[in-house]
Amino acid sequence: MMKRSINIILIISFLIVMFCPITNVKAMTLQEYKNKVAALKNKQYENNKLTAETENKIRNKRNEIIEATNKISENEQKVEDSKTLVAESHENIKIKQEELKDVIVALQYTESNSKELYTDYIFSASSISDMMERQAIAAQIVNYTQGELDSLEKLIKDNEALQVKLADDNVNLNESITKYEAQLEELDKYIDSLASIGLDYASQIEAQEGMIKIYEAAGCKNGDDIDVCYYAGGSGAFMRPLVSGKVTQAYNKTHAGIDLGGNNPGTSIYAPANGTIVYVKNKYSCGGNIIYMHSFVGGKKYTLEFAHLRSINVKIGQSVKQGQVIGTVGGDQSTWYYDSCTSGTHLHYAISNGYYFGNATWNEFYTFKANTTPTGNKSISSINSSKGWTWKTR
């Protein structure tokens, strides 16, 4: 009797597991959704703040480069002026040396001719005091001229030293400019990344605020579960997104999706279930044109990803019906100039448990990728995740 009771309990437990789906995805109220948008706006604010600070650093660095460049030009002009002054000083020295030579010759009374000149100059004085004054004047002329020569020699040395200093300054300034330019390049790269993130934040906020309006228009209140107030009455099962095709890359841990080839560029892509378009990426660097869609299937919520599209036929917030054309297959050469993650025509298709926005700058995208296991489950996706598997009907 005890054994029979245990068997009955096991059977009941098995039936509960089979017919009562278990989901690990927490329901989200409209207010929680609004809180997520508010948190995203805070991230946008911080990003804008960093952008402003970085732009200010870039301006300062550019000013430093301009100032250093101007200083180099000023130093080069000073060097040229100094060289001119040195040349003029050398000429003046020659003139002063000739003048001093004449005076010294006149005062060198040891030579007969000079002695006569000196004697004539001295003894032509009208008095003893005049004679002494003339002798003193002659000595002063010598001293003054020699002083001028010493000053010119010092001026030459000072200017030659100045030229060396200015040359050294210019070497240091050029090194500073090289360093500033490297710093500026890093700042430019950083500001580009901030700008990219900033644009992404803006598009996310715009899309999510649009979804909030749609939920509110459907009658959802802040405390309502979005699944119940908006997504109730979804599809019973997924259909395939393409009429026919071939699995060119299966789902695995490193490839969070399944690649579906075998179609020409421009082939129609169909909504595998009823749902709502929640996010659209245009000409993304890895994935090209991408659609993210929420669907409520078999009592569970899913986010679907369609990547490498040639064209997109839907917009954010749009409700779509199962079988409706949402885009066309791309990934061919016509999209390679912006889509670097494709090597040929195909559709990258992924199904994830739960509702996510699928944006790489938002942590939810990584959660989205971690929950894409339904993609490899044929009972959910209706596609055998095995390379080479084909089908010819939706």
C-alpha cells in the first residue's frame, strides 16, 4: 500500500512538471519599466557630464599645442634677431679695434713718429693744466674704447648662449607638442566612444518611452504586470521566420543564435509569432540592421532577434501578427561597408527567455545572450539546430 502511494505521488509530481510551465523570468510592472527608463536617463546624464569634461580637456590640450607652436615661432625669431645682433657686434668690434689702434698709436711715444704726434698733442697745450687734461682725455679714450669692446664681446657671448637656450627650449616644446598630440588622440577616441554611447542612450530612451505610451494607451497602470495587461493572448507556438532555408551555423555557447542561409538577398522574413517590435538598430557595426521583438508564446515571454537584414519593414512600438513580413534577408556584399560581422547572405536568428531590449551598452543584452537557449530547442524554435539541416515550409 505504501509503495502504491509513493507511485501515485511520483505520477502526480511528474504531471505537474509536464503541464505547469516553470519560468525563471520575473514579471515586470509598468512602474518598474518606468524605473528602468529613469535609471537609463541617469546613465545618459553621467555620460553627458563625462562628454562635457572630456571636450573641455580637448580644448585645453589644443590650446597648449597652439601656445607651444607659437612659442617655437617666437623663439625662432629671437634666434634670428640674436644672430643679426651678433653679426653687427662683430662688425662694431672691428670698427672699435681700428679706433683704439689709432689712439694707441698716438700714445705709443716709444716710436719716433708716435712720439712726435704725442709730443705735438701734449705740448700744444696752452698751459700745464691743459696739457695734463689732454693726457687724461687720451687715456679716457683708450679706456672707453676698450670698455666698448668688452661690452660687445659680452653681448656676443650672451647672444650665443641665448641661441643655445632657445634651441633647447624648442626641442622641449616639440617634445611637449608630440606628447600633447598623443593625449589629444586618446581624448578624441574617448569622446567618440562617449558620443556613440550617448546616441545609443538617446535611442533607447526614445524607444522605451514610446513603449510606455503604448502600454498606457492599452490601459496598463503603474502597478500592473505588463504581461497581463498588454501581452495576454499571444501565439500558441513559433513558426519559422523563413519559408525555406538551411542552417549554416548552429546555436552554441559562443554563437548565441542560429544562422539561416540558403536564400537570396531580399527574401522576406516573417514574424514567427504575434508580438511587439521593441527595438530597431540601423547599420550597426556588428549585425547591420537588427530587429528585437517581444512575443508571448505558449504562456511564456520571449525576446526575438533578427540580424543582418537588408531592409526593415517595421518600427518601434508596432504590433505585428504571426506571418507578417517584418524585413528582408541581408548580410550580402551590399551591407559589408557597415556590417563587419557577416561574410555572406543569411539571417541571424535568436530566441531568448524573457523580455530584453538587446542593446550591447546595456547589461540586459548580456542577460539576453545568456538566455538564448530556446534558439537551439527545436520544440520551441521549430528549427533543428544542426549545421546543414534544411526545410521547405514555414
